[in-house]
Amino acid sequence: MADKKLVEQITPMGEDFAQWYTDVVKKAELTDYSSVKGFMVIRPAGYAIWENIMHELDQRFKASGVENVAMPMLIPESLLQKEKDHVEGFAPEVAWVTEGGQKKLEERLCVRPTSETLFCDYFSKVVKSYRDLPQILNQWVSVVRWEKTTRPFLRTREFLWQEGHTVHATAEQAEERTKLMLEIYADISENVLAIPVVKGQKTEKEKFAGAVATYTIEALMHDGQALQCATSHNFGADFAKAFNVQFLDKDNQLKPVYETSWGMTTRMIGALIMVHGDDSGLKLPPRIAPTQICIVPIQQKKEGVLEKAYELRDQLRKSGFRVKVDDGDKSPGFKFADCEVRGIPLRIEVGPKDIEAGHAVLVRRDTREKIQVSFDELAEETGKLLEQIQQDMYDRAKTFLEEHTSSATNMDELVDIVNTKRGFVKAMWCGCRECEDKLKEMSGITSRCIPFEQESISDTCVVCGKPATKMVYWGRAY
Amino acid sequence: MADKKLVEQITPMGEDFAQWYTDVVKKAELTDYSSVKGFMVIRPAGYAIWENIMHELDQRFKASGVENVAMPMLIPESLLQKEKDHVEGFAPEVAWVTEGGQKKLEERLCVRPTSETLFCDYFSKVVKSYRDLPQILNQWVSVVRWEKTTRPFLRTREFLWQEGHTVHATAEQAEERTKLMLEIYADISENVLAIPVVKGQKTEKEKFAGAVATYTIEALMHDGQALQCATSHNFGADFAKAFNVQFLDKDNQLKPVYETSWGMTTRMIGALIMVHGDDSGLKLPPRIAPTQICIVPIQQKKEGVLEKAYELRDQLRKSGFRVKVDDGDKSPGFKFADCEVRGIPLRIEVGPKDIEAGHAVLVRRDTREKIQVSFDELAEETGKLLEQIQQDMYDRAKTFLEEHTSSATNMDELVDIVNTKRGFVKAMWCGCRECEDKLKEMSGITSRCIPFEQESISDTCVVCGKPATKMVYWGRAY
């Protein structure tokens, strides 16, 4: 039995979802509050998840031709102001450096909230000819946005992310890159993090400051609220014109470049918690879990028990699994609960009786199912089981998403769904900003995306009744 | 023949070393100036070297028990001020954030110049009992120090680094960790970067602000100036006391923890340039080179040439080498010079005649030696050759270090060496600050370190003639 002492400190999800989230973050030791208001410390258990996400993303980025760079963390005010829509979007929420080396600076520098302006400035220097294109760059950094209310991973004044920035010779190539990066994000979400997503385009209202088009992947959390997992922006030639990024084409004409940017953040750790977690804590999909297997020795003081635990660990490590032995001086019950809180996908129990019988007991974190496996077959069975857990976690999340996606053809229906069932609501839209604003006002929901996979639910806009142009996913969002 | 057009743009080292350095950085496309004064853009070719350094360090860190985390990038002024020596050391060179979200902040926040204060603050919250020790943490971030004059990699207002911070139950464990990390830095420098170093301790004057002891590895550049490659600090219990980091020991007594910190920075890329480079550009040791082999097709428009180049590339990649084909529309001469500027350790030339004869021509970057190798033996010979280049580059740098390390027993001798031969000067020292200051004043040199490997050169201090206590490496430094 798992020890209740650890578990009881987590508020049940059904009682208070926000508190459950905070408890899980704390008990799984993912973050800690810092002495810097609105900023978080990402602890080893949290950072190890981010390292795995980085690794998965970076591999795919590089395979698609991305090169990493490092831009300055500070941006002069004059540079930020070069693109009008962009500065309007970000200026209200930046932090300003005004003093350096004991002197007041002549020009304020903001801590980067995002780096389009720096990349454009750089491109304007290095791009001269068609030979210099495309430039497909990315950086792994943190950014600062002066949020008023904060929550670990979901909304903090500083967060970690990657920001990719590219320039291309044609609009088509920029569009292709924007979509390609969204596919990579969807691949990571679904096939590594076991988080099913809806792919689509943001409305004019919800798109990125300065972009021509923003694509997004949207996931659904346990409480029925949506979470934007990653975005990919096509800027067309607007930024390039503002920053004078031009190239001499093969036909000897000076032309502007076409630009994109795309990012995924530590927010995904919040998504992992809220898509997979339960009242006992975190539940990590095996492909992303820093520790996939925790071996808990039973009666570990008895001769041969710890030795066997280490032997199994070494054997499983050789097979490529991420394994640890919990050989601390706590009770097995405490250790079981600890494995659960931390979301380790598989626990292996091994005691004197097991050793005598030549088997171990495997316990799945996701279903708590117990499976006896003989030592001979341990590596093979563990591999199969981890794959099964990964698949089952995705399937459960997919079922949840489907069960919490409804259709509405009129406002009454829509408001009722939002207030009772929550989740995504699919509804038709005329395409105008006023209807979007009205929906937000009446029900607190926003357009999550215009999905790539369109359906015709009805002929008229759910708000104004005029002819519909698009089907939209609506929902409350983080 | 290498194309002179590219090469001629590099100022010869003997003519103007500082300009040679700047030219190499620019021509090898390692960095670019940014629109943010004193800050650099690290371009793909530069960042790829840093990625390899990070990978080598991180692997060794993790094998020694280090866990990665992320601390806030901003530090409240009150937190920075908690440790007196530390704040005195850093306050003059920090950048201050004074406004956030369009409001003046109640308390100034500095952009981290280093993060001892944040780590101590964190340790004070999570360390309660001996069970919580040791904490062996590290972060990969950038830091800001408001330097007046800057040079790419060597001195910039922002640089990338790792900063490790640990706390331990005993002074012995802290000392052991401090020394262990220095060994890891020396290992990377010598065995990966092919940069021989002198290991030792900093004097009181040169040690880190707030440390009890600072250990260092020091290397010698082509111009005879020293470069501090990495440092490891033992803080004793001073920081812990200032931040009230205490733990309940097994004997039920509350005790302070013992702290260490250690770091290596993007400065190492500057060291790579200045230890190995020549008048044709960069020279990268094979173990750190992002591209180890560049295949240059000769008469690439002739049938079968490009195909053969790609075939060799794929074959060499399968053997684990980092290879590219330069199939651009420039001449082979231009490509040869380009490979040299970028410091690619090995160039493989393959043209119609080579294909007919069943061999390729391998050209070493370090010696320009040409070796004909049959296609059958290419992978094996390439592996041997890269190992040989790595070893030879280290040996040459080691010889240079030895030839530029002199001994002096009196001031006249010492000043003469500093002004003519440059390099390191070994000389005895009484141990007092006044003599150190006087040496700096008279000859512009500083103590680089008190080497772990002590020798007795004479009985008296080279400055004051009083009895000597230590042998010290002195030199001009970056």
C-alpha cells in the first residue's frame, strides 16, 4: 500500500483543481517559489523533464536544418519600436534595464520578451544575396514578461523556451517552414508527451503581435480548460520591411525576405501535469520521464535484497532504460507513494520472497496494475510495458479530449456547454471581431483556433446568425 | 592551393595580434556585433562549438552527481547585499532593472552577474536535515557584467556559462568537490580542447569575491598572455551563515553547510582561437570541431564526382564522424581557404582522377600535410588521422607553454622576461599583498596561480627579498 502521509497532502482534483495543481508541483519537487516575486526556481525534477523536452525538440529541429545561436538578452528601446504592431503587443509587459555599471543608461534596454527584433537586426547584416537564404535559426533561452498573476509553469515573469526565427526568399517557403514547425510541435506533444492536440490557425484577434498568420496546437486539461501548447508565426515581409532585410536575387533584383518564428516553452510541463496527473500526483509518459523505473527493495536489510535491486538496475540500464533504486531509509510504503507523487511510470518491487521465486513485481503508475515478471524476462517485459503505458496514456487523454469536445449551433447551447460540461466547443463563425468579443463577454470563452480539419456544423455564425465562414474551436483557456 | 582572397583578409598574427583575433572571429563567422553595445551575437559556427563544450561538460557533471536547475535571471538588491564581500565585488558592474510592466519597481533587481545569492536563498529553504545533503546543482545560463571595453568571447557584457553551486555537510566534502570540478575542467581543456593548463590556487588578491579559496586552470595564448580558463571556489561556511543555511545533523545539532561554486564560460572559444589558430584562421581540435571533415569535390560538374562525395560522406557519418560536403558553386581554391578559415581539422579532396585511381586526398588543417588514402581504408585512416591531429595539436600547445615558461630569481630578470619573452614567469613569493601590488605596478603582471606542483626556485621573495613561502606563476592576462 502506498503511504497515505505523502498522498494526503495533495488536495483532491475534484475539490479544488488550482490547489491540486499547486500541490502536485510542490510535492513532486518540480519548482519552488523564489525570493524574486513572480519568478520560479525550476528544481532538478522539473528541469530534468525540460532537458528531455529540449533534447526531443532539438533533434527534430536539427534534422530539419535548424542551427542554434545566442542573441543578446537585452533589446534597446529604439530597436523594439521598429515594428509598430509588435511594440504595441509587448511594450506594456516588459522589464526595463535603466542603469548599468553605476551609471544611468542613455537608452533604456528591455529584457527580451521575445527576440524578433534582434533576429531581424542580425538578418539585416548577414543577408545580402539569395546565397545567404534561408537562414533557419533558433535559440534556447529564457524571456521575461511582467505578468500580474503568476502560476508555476503556466504564467511566470520569466519562462524558458526555444524561439526559432527564419528568413526565406519566398512567401511560399516561409509558409512551408511555419507549418513544418507546427507539425514538429504536434509530433512532440502527441508522440512523446502523450498529449493529443488540435492543430489550427489563430483568429486575427488572437494571433501574435505583428504576424500575418499564427498557427497553434491546443490541448485540453483535466479541468476542461484549453492550453495553447506551441505557436508558429508567419510574418510575411512586414518585419523585413521594417528592418530593411533585403537580398539580391538571382534575377539581380533587391527583394524583401519572408520571416517566421515559432516557440515552445516550459508551459508544456504544466500541460503534462494537468493532462495526465491524478490525486496521487504526477504521471509522466515513459518517453519523457527522467526516471522511467524506480526499483523499491522490500526488507532491504535482508541479505541479497539490495544487491539484487542493484543488479536489476544495471541490467535494465544496459537495455537503455532510465532506472534508479530507492535505497533510502524510509519504509516501502513511503517509497511507493513517493514514486507515485513524482509520476515515475513503472515501479519494480523486489524482496526476499520474490528473489526466491525468481521474479519481481511491476506496478504501473497509470493503472496501478501489478504484473509478476520473471527475472529472465524483465528487460523485455519492461520495454513492452513502458510502450503500453505510453500508448494507454495517450489513448486516455485522446478519449478525454473527444468526450469534452461538443458542438453548438446557437448561443444558448454554447453557453450551457461552457457552464456545465466545459471543454472545447465547436461552433460556426462569420469571421468578424465583434462576434468574438461578444462571445468572450457573454461566456468568458475565446477562440482557440480555426482547425485545419474543418467541419460544417451549421450554415450560420453561432453569435450573429449571418452566413458562417469557418468552424472554430472555442473554450476557456490558461 | 587555398584561395588567397579569403586568407588575405586576416591580419597576420605577428603584425597585430588583437586585429588577427578579431579577423578570425569575423571570418570564421563565430560572432557578430549586435546593436546592443558590448553584447555579441554568437553565430551558428560559434554556438556549435559551445554546444559541444556543453555536451562534454554536462556528461562529466552528471557522472559526478550534478543535477541541473534554473534560477531566476534577476536578483533583488537586498538579496545581493546579504554577503558583504560578494556585493562589494559585483555591485560596481551590474545592470539594474528598475521598471516592469510600466511601473517603477519598489526594489531594484539586478540582472545576475553570478547566482551564489539565489542558490543560497534556495538552499536555505530546501535544506533541513543531513538527508538533504549534499545538494549538487548547476545551471546553463548567461550572465551580465557591465564591462567597459569588450572583445568577442573574452570580455563582453553578457556571456554564456555554466555555474555550479553545491552545499555539503562538512568542510572536507566541500573542498573535495571544489577540487573535483577543477579536475573536470582540466580534463576538458587538455583532453578535448587540446589546451594544456597549469592547475593551482589563486592568491588572496585574485580570489573570487566572498570565497575562502579559489582554484583555477590557466592557459597560455599565442601572444604570451595568460587566460584563466575556469575557476572553482570553496566558500567555507561564510555564505551559509549570511543566508542562514543550516541543517540538523545526525547528532541532532544544527550546523551550517559548506558551499562551493564553479564555472566555465564561452571564453573557452577565445582560448581555442588563441592557442591553436594561425594566419589562415581557426584550427579546431577534432574532438570539439562541429564539422570534423569537409569533403571538397574537384570538377564537381563531371559525372559521378558529387555522387562519390556524398557516398563518402554517408560512409564516414556511419562511422561516427561529423562530415559535410561543400557542394557550393565556388571554386575548389575558395573552398579550401574556407575550410581553413573555419578550422575544420581534415579536408578530403575527391575528383575524377581520384575516383579512377580509387583513392581520396586527405589534407590536415594543422600541418597542411597531404595523405592519399584508398576508398577502402578511408574510415579507418580518417579515424587514426583525427586522433593524431588531436594529439599533435595538444603536443604543440604543450611545447609552446613549456618554451614560454621561465624562472626568475630577482626583479631585473623578471621584468626583462616579461618585456621580451613574455609567457609565464615562475618566481618565489613571500605571500604578502604589497609585493603582488608592486609587481603589477612595475611590470603589469599579476599572479596567475600558486601551482599545485610546487618547485623551489630560490629561497627569497622575488620582490622584497624576505623568505619565500610559495612559488607562483606570474604573467600578463586577458
